[in-house]
Amino acid sequence: MRIKLPVNNEERIAQLERKLVEYQERIKNPNYYGRSVIKAKVLAELLEKKEVDSEEFYPRLKSEISGVNTSDFEIVCLVIDDYCKTGGANYKDGTGLK
């Protein structure tokens, strides 16, 4: 999967930047770690490089973070991709974009 930053949508980019801050704050809390570290890494990469190829990024991520599994990574990529494309219209379980 290729996740592309919506470079022509400044509002969406600002929402994604705020989301990254949210993920980074979650990581600081050892009781609320979960997938947040994966989300933060994928989103930081996306904001920096404007695109993430999940097949290329996963091996790098796995070497950086022990315990990362394919299922969690794929879910994270689908959610972030949806944030980019629809603002999160297809995923209602999380905190969404603000």
C-alpha cells in the first residue's frame, strides 16, 4: 500500500500534524502505548517524505520496534490512509482528526 500525503490540502495536513502530536503524547504514557508508536512512526514518515510505501517501510519499522506485527501495521496504514483520503470517514473507533 502506498499512503500519499494530500499535499494540496493544507487543512488536512494540519490535522495530520496535530494527530502526530497526539500519538507522541500517548507514547509518553506507559499505560496507553498500544499501536500509538506504530501510528507515530508511520505518520512522521508520511509528513516528512509525503509518501509511505508500506512494503518498504515495514521491515525498517520492525527493526526499530520489537513486537511489531503485520496485522497491527496494516490496520495503522489503512487508518492513516483513510485520514489522508477522507479525514477518517471510514473509521469511527478512534479519536479521529481534529
